Amino acid sequence: MTERHGRITGWGMYVPDRVLTNHDLEQMVDTSDEWIVTRTGIRERRITEPGETSSTMSVEAAQRALARADVSPNELDLIIVATSSPDYLTPPVSSMVQDQLGAQRAAAFTLAAGCTGFVYALVTADQFIATGMYDKVLVIGVEHLSMAIDWTDRDTCVLFGDGAGAVVVESSYQPTGVLSAELGSEGKDWDALIVPGGGSARPFREETLAKREQYLRMDGRRVFKFATRAMTDSTLRVVRQSGLSWDDIELIIPHQANARIIDLAVRRLKVDPAKVMVNLDRYGNTSTASIPLALCEAVDQGRIRSGDHIVMVGFGAGLTWAAAVVHWQPEKVDEAPILVEDWPIGERLRQPVTRLRNAMWSAGVIVRSRFQEASTALLLPLYTWQGRRRRRRKQRESKEG
Ligand code: COA
């Protein structure tokens, strides 16, 4: 038996030139740089110029990825575009990207899984390659959320930004690319992050527009709680599945939603923060573009080198989550099919032992984080009461002063 894997051979990113800082937002809504930085870690984000759309940003990122992989567009078998902000509801933006790239032979589809979309799309590409159906797949994560943001709503407008990232995945007989993965959905919370209008449930009408239902709404606290749990638990599970030890993981690339979500998950996982890629201070939450943007910057900064193992972990609207352990070795090598039966006996024995060690370690982390969640829930009323008392005292003091 021979196995096929998806080698990531190219990567590329694009962000619009226009920078919107927290100070710019101070002029637009009742907010402050200090609030945004302490609550989210974001300092600035990129916003499209007129004429820029999800398809144009995708093409820019894709062309860079294809050039790095030395693959021409007409060699592509499939294009998957992950996004929640396509140019149009119909046609799928993937076909527009296919046309603009000149990838005549390629099949193309658009995948919507909220901010988790890129990891879903990468795993899907890997599966098409593993089954032998395709050899060269282009995966794009793109978001043009600035057009779905209510710029008068301070709860959401400070969080998001625009951008695109892409990778080229090519067939390989070596165990590289996605080594283990998990895709998940918690549909009961579908309304926690929602654009209510414009779909078939509430098509655009005067009434929907009057209620500003064309814009994104979010229950920030519900998403926050889900995100920290999903990020911690799915990272643990994919590392365990991969048969690698935690020392083998060189970098974790989380979805760049909020520095506090990342910090909490990192503390629960007890990983060295230096092993976690963060660039949300400069781009904000670019939804499904955030992981490929962070991946591209990590590679360009030398934080990922050939032979490294990385974890990509995303969460978002749906609510969905996904994680994958990825072996990074972009160089194409002359290779022949490897028979699984030919694997050395030592390697086959090492895997179950490492899996057992990881299982014990992750059980410890899960117990610890459940304990933290329970104690936070118990202490929350006390903190709220203390906070109110402090605020009242401050108000009294300022009145007296
Ligand atoms: N500037 C200033 N104040 C703001 C504000 C802003 N931009 N946005 C909200 N506030 C206010 C609130 O009105 C509230 O005021 P009140 O106490 O007088 O009612 C106060 O700040 C605290 O709001 P709260 O919602 O408790 O803040 P928080 O600590 O939960 O942080 C988020 C809010 C949105 C940053 C946080 O919930 C979050 O990051 N959630 C996850 C969001 C996310 O990642 N979404 C995308 C997932 S893909």
C-alpha cells in the first residue's frame, strides 16, 4: 500500500495598503486606543480601497503562492476559496478567482466555515490529494469584512480587518503537510456571530436594511468562552493524534481574533508563548485570512523552517473550530512511492508510546482548565460585585472631589 500526502510548496499573502489605526477609530465611535489594546491586542488593521474585493485580494495572494511553488495556474486541478465575504452570493467567488488567474483546467468551489474556513479548506485539499483525485490544489483564505461591518457599532468595528493568504498543496509520497486534523461545529450557537440580513431567511428588503441587518452582530462573551475552550481542546487532540511529542512542535498558529483568547489558551496549554505566532496587532481579526497571513509572515520571518511541525488552530462563526498538525517541508524532492510495510519497526513502536505520553499530558491540561473554568464561574458574581462597588466609590469620590 502507498500513501499520498499534500506537500505545501508555496505560500503568499496580500493586505490592502490602507491602514486604519485605533486613533482613527476614536474619531468614528466612542472608543479609545487604550480600551482596544487592553481588551483585544489590536493596534491597527488594513481596509480595502475602492475596487478591491475578495476576488482581487485572492488573486494577489494566489499569484505569490504560485510563483513560490513554481506552479503555473493552468497546472492547477482545484481551487478552494474559504471566505464569509465573497464578491457576490452567486456566483461563487472561487470561479471568479479561477478566471482571473487563468486556471482553465481547475475545478473551483467556495467554502464557508466562518473564521475556521482556511483550516477546513486545507484539510479538504489534503483529502483530495490523499484519495488520488487531484495533484495540485490552491487553497485561499480571504476576507473583506469591512463591507459587512457597521462602522457605528463599537462592539464590532474595532475588531476586524481585510486580507488574503494562499497556499499551494501538491501531491507527495512523503509524510508531509497535514499529519493529523480535526474539524468541528457547535451549531447550537449559530446566532452568536451572524449577519442576519441578505440570506434566504431575511432577504434584503427595506425592513431589513432599516434594522441594519446587513451588518455583522456578535455576542462577544459567548464567542470568547467558546474560543478559549475550542482552541485548547482541539490543539491537544490533534497533537495527540499526530503521534508527535510537544517538543516536536515548533510553532502554533492560532486564529488571530483576540490576544486575550490566545493568552488564555497558551496558559492552559502551558506552552512557551515564544512558540505562538501573533500578528493581530497589525491586522486585527481578518477571519479566515488570519491563519494564512500569520503563516506567511512566520515563514518570511524565519520562525518556520523546513522540517518543522506546526499547529494551525481556528475557531469562529458557526460556531466552528478546526485544528491541524502540519509538517512543513516546501522543497520538492525526487521521490518514489513508499510502502507502509517498509517503515522501520522502531518508528512503528515509537508512535504508540508517544501517543500514550501525550494522552496523559493532555488529560492533565483538560482537568486543570475545567477547574479554572469552574472556579471563574463561582467567583464571577464576587468580581462583578467588587467591580460595581469600586465604580460607585470612584463616582462618589469624583463628585466629592
Ligand atoms: N470601546 C470602548 N468600550 C467598549 C467597546 C469599545 N470598542 N466595545 C464595548 N465596550 C464597552 C461595553 O459597552 C461595556 O461597557 P459597560 O460595562 O458600560 O456595559 C464594556 O466595554 C465591557 O464590555 P464587554 O463586552 O464586557 O467587554 P469584554 O471584556 O468581553 O471584551 C470583546 C469585548 C468583544 C473584545 C470580547 O468579548 C471578545 O474578544 N470576544 C470574542 C470576539 C471574537 O473574537 N470574535 C470573533 C471570533 S472569530
